[in-house]
Amino acid sequence: MQTFKTLSRYLLGGVAEAGVGILLLFRRWAVWGGWGIIVVCVAVFPANLHMAMHPEFFPQFSELALWARLPLQGVLIAWAYWYTRCESVASLNT
């Protein structure tokens, strides 16, 4: 059974991801949101790599899915980086 400490980390991580994602919706804060998503993706990458390397601890996920999300994080980081460029954010609302 998961401990309260472990569950609170998942909750905190989810709140952080949602918070920086919401920032992307507002032109004024989109650059900060983009950098926030990059930081979150880089921060959780070691955990995702651990999950892929030890799929026996995570039987609820397929091994393919665990490995497939690693390169997907690179795509998400590149997409978030696009939001950090001021001119690309300005073009969204013109």
C-alpha cells in the first residue's frame, strides 16, 4: 500500500504539472509556463527512466508504454520550448 508521503508527492507533482500547463493559456504567462513544463519534464525523467528499466515493479503498465514515454518527453520539452520564444507566443493571438 502506498504511504501518505508517496501519495502526497504524486499529488504535488500533478499540481505542479497542471499549474505550469495552465500558465500556457495566458499570453502574459506563457513563457513562464513553457519553462515550467521543461523543468517538470526534466525533473521527472529519472523516475520515468527507472520505471522503464524496472518494469517488474510496475505491472499495471506495459513495458512498451514505459519505454515509449521517454522519447515523448523530448517532444514535449521541444513543444514547451516553442512557448518560451516571445515571438511565437505573440503570434498565437494575432
